[in-house]
Amino acid sequence: MPEPLSALIQERSLLLRQVAELGDFQPGSISSPTRKCGKPSCHCARPDDSGHGPHYQLTQKVDGKTVTQSLPSVAALRKAENEIAEYRRFRSLADDLVGVNRKICHLRPVEQTGQTDQEKKRRKRSSRKSPAK
């Protein structure tokens, strides 16, 4: 049995309130690469050594380009992790909101109104077609 329109409208209002309550958010991913510096006398030059790091980085697409930003401290890392988690929550809420709106649009009745001038012109033209010869 489909949900009544009033219940869907309430669900939409709840989702919109949840979107309004979101904190700071941004898309991206965090990586922690390790590197070898290239100095032959450094510990990282040993075959079994993992290298220097980890050095945490935030990678994002900005205006179609990949941008990587260094996260210099644990506090910066935690902040970025929280913003990414909040972005994922935003995306989930947005998907839910679109789903609820789709149901509302399907259930909402079509309002019957008079034809616009444009519709009347189209109708007259289509009825004037000459018979096929």
C-alpha cells in the first residue's frame, strides 16, 4: 500500500531539517603515503624500510582538476575526516530527499487548468492537417 501524501510531506520536512542541521562538509578522500627521500645513507634506503611518513593528504576534485592538500597535524586530519563524514551524510540525505520527492510528485494530483494560448495554437494546427492523397 503506498504511503499517504501527508506522510511523505512530513518525511520530506524531516529530511530538510536534517540537511539544515549539517555541519561543515566537503567531498574528498584522505591518503597517507610514505616516501623514500632518495638519500643513500637514510634509513628509508634499506630494502625493508617503509620510508618516511605517513604524511596525511586530502585529495579532491576542484573545477575538474585533482587537488591534493597536505594535512600537517592530527587536528587537521580529524577535521578533514569529520568534514568528509558529514559530506557522506549530506549525500545520503540528498538521495533520500530525491526519493521522497519522486513519490510525492507521483502521488500529487494533476491540476486541471484551461489551455494556454500556446496549447490552443498547437491544437488548431494539428486539426488543420490536409487529408492524405
